[in-house]
Amino acid sequence: MISRRDFLKDSSAATVGGLIATSALGHAAEKSATNNRILKVGLIGCGGRGTGAAAQALKADPNVRLTAMADVFADRLQSSLATLKKVAAAKIEVTDATCFVGLDAFQKVIDSGVDVVLLTSTPAFRPQHLKAAIAAGKHVFCEKPVAVDGAGVRSVLESAAEAKRKNLSVMSGFCWRYDLRMRETVAKVHAGAIGDV
């Protein structure tokens, strides 16, 4: 019998990681007829959620590589890198030259040649980071919440519209909305399968 903890862990990893890879690889596949092109991922925000999102992305497809990381704090970045090396050492291509620390580190990851950016830093910075990633033509996984105030929300909406114009994928961390089993269950509830709710 599977435990609730294992179910949530496995379904979240499959859902979020699969979405990152599926969405971004879909666009990358358009550029590569053989569909074996390496997809370079950059992590911005190396806390617990960022480390988890990077681990999930690395498990999503054999051609995914983590190539750059950024955080405001060097110790947090190094801790995250050490954890990720335990999870998927063969898929870690981060070097000292692609470890960036400081408030401007996010831009250095974006400029490092990555295809996909994982935005998992403090939510107050996400609108700025998302805008920079979309301006640079990167696909994005943006953890929730995507903003913390009205100005941030408006910025995110503008960035999302720009991403659509550029045919870039932007995914958010609302994993239940992407889970096919959850969507099927909600559809049944809306169709009246359990009566009037």
C-alpha cells in the first residue's frame, strides 16, 4: 500500500517535472528534428523549493541538464548544489563559473545560455525575474505566488502576454491544476457525479 506522503511526492514530481520538460522540450523539439537536444536549465533561488524544483526537472527527461544556479546567499547555493549532486550527479553541469551570488545573480543565470529558467526565489522578486527571462527569450517555470502586490501582478500579466507573443512557455507551480487525475475528478464533480455541491 502506498502512503499519502509517497503519493504526493511521486505525483508532484511527475506533474511539475513533467510539465517543465514537456512544455519546454516541446519548443526545443521544434528546433531539433532528432529531439535529443540537451535542454539547459538554470535555477534562480536555491532554497528548499528551488532545490526540489530543480531535482524534479532533472528527473523529467534524460536530456535535461542543470547548467547554472543563482542565489543571494553563497551558502544556500552550495547546499543546494550538494543536494542536487546526490540526486542526479550525471545531469549537473554547474561549474564555479556558472554559480552566481548576489541580487543581480538572476540576470547572470538568464544570460548564461540556459533554455529554461526555474524561478523559485522570494516571491517579491518574481515579477522582475520573470520579465528579464521573457525579455531574453527563455521558457520559465515560475513558482507560486508569482507576485505579492498589485504592481507585481500587473507586471506578471504583461510578461505572460509577451511570452505568448514570443511563443515561450510559462508554467506556474499550481501543480493540482496540471494533474490529469485531479482535473478528471474536478470535471466529474462539476458534472454532478457526487450530487449538488
